[in-house]
Amino acid sequence: MAMPPLSALRAFEAAARHLSLTQAAGELNVTPGALSHQIRGLEDLLGVKLFERRVRSIALTSAGKQLYPGLQTGFAHIREAVASLDTAHAAHILVVSTSPGLTAKWLAPRLYRFGSAHPEIDVRISSTSANANFATDGIDLAVRNMPVDPAPDSALEFEKLVDITYIPVCSPRLLERFGPAKDARDLARLPLIHDESLAARGASPSWEKWFKATGVDDVDLRRGLRFNSADHALDAAGEGAGVLLSHDILAYEDLRNGRLVIPVKFGLPAGRTFSLVWAKGRKPSLAAQNFRRWIKQEADALDWRGIRGQ
């Protein structure tokens, strides 16, 4: 006997599993009529009846009961084989969610080092400031600006990477144009830039807090450029548009290469950290473990000597 068409065998297996033409048709994305036609063709080819067709249901005949177990096992093996292939492929894909500012100013310039150390891992960066949904967004790890002591979360695990300090930064050209700033009072007369990228979460650097901590409280903070993107604010500062109060980590590369300087070396602890976040209870893949280890090493390797006057 010739091998029946695989599509007809698949139609029979689904109908036998559900004992419903409607449900089987829905699973296979065909109409019940098309499914019934495939099964009748299989019955004609085999020369036996596979189902007893009742008013509102179907039941396997003795021939159907004889055929079904072998086909059920065969299609289960096919599904498992396809799933294992997908799992093996997914094991080499790592999706990391970070904020646009951290991606552009800190992560992207050093990500090639992870790729060099782990060429077998396909890293995909999702840049967003929104909370990552690990259940629906396909995210493996996230890096987020968080309080130093975050509230316990039954669904998430946290691991601190680095504490955040707010520092003033500007282009050397700005100081050439306006003259050096010896203290916060001098800084108050310069054009100011405001980063409001995380204002809704109370995580944006605030000039009001910084000046208050230095003992200066009569600065007109209504003036100055305002950005809702941290990397855009840093770009504007680098072009000499004004002095920006920035997260120190985001400004690190521009400070290292001299595009930015710290005009008044007074850092204000933010009470916040950049932290790794992942789903609680999910066994981390080898790729995720390697990335966590690597990014912690990168954070630990930050060297502020010669930048903050240390």
C-alpha cells in the first residue's frame, strides 16, 4: 500500500486527538469541511472507515483505534524534534533590554568585547525605558535605573551593577567661552541643560537638588534646554550648549575622551543604581549567565582616576 499523504494523516491525528472536527480544524487552520474531505480521502485510500460520524460528535472505529496510537507517537516525535531545534537555536540568542541613554553612551561602545569573547551568542539589544515584560516580550535580561534598595518583587530578581552619582558636565569649549567655574555659584551663571528622561519615575538628575546640596538655592532653573532623552542631552552638552547634570555612568566615555569635563567636582549620590533584572524562577541560559558575568566585569572596571580629580 502506498504511503498516504502526510496532510491527510495529520488531519486524522488531530481529529482523533480532539474527537472533534471543529477543534481539529481550528488547530490546523483549515475549515471543518476541508478537514472532513482530507479524512474521507484517507479512508478511501485505506479502504476502511476511521470514524463513526454521529449527530454532534465523532468516535473512532476499530480501524481508527488501531491507526491512531502509532500516528500520535509519530507526530509527537516530530513536534519534539522541531521544539528541540528551536530551543537549541534560542540558546544562542540573548535579548537584553536597556534604556536608550545607557545603550548609546555606555553599553554600545563596549559590546564588541562581549561579542569577541562569545562569538556563538547572538546579542539583541532592545532600547526602551519602559518596564520589561519577561513573560511576553521575549526579554532575557534588563538593565534598569533603580533605587538602591528596591521593593521586593515576587516576579523579579535584581543584582546591582553600579551606583549612580549625579555630576555636572560640559564641553571644554563652554568654559573657554564663559570662563572657568570655581564653584557652584560660578556654575549657576552658565547655560544649563536639563535631562528629564526619567522624570516620571523621579530618577532624573535634578539641578534643584544638586544646587541645594552645594548651598546655592537662588538659581533660576526655569531657563535652559530640556531633553527627554539622556543621550541627546549629553550630545548637546558635548557641542557646548550648556552644563548638564548627568548620570556619571552615561557621561563616562565622553569624560574619558575629553569631549566633556566636570567643571565643579561635586558629585551628588543619587540613591539609585543601574541593576540587572531578570524573571524570578526562570533558569538563566548559558548565554544570560555569560552576559551577566561580562557586564559586571565591565562595571567593576570603571576607572575614575583623572576624571573626578581622584
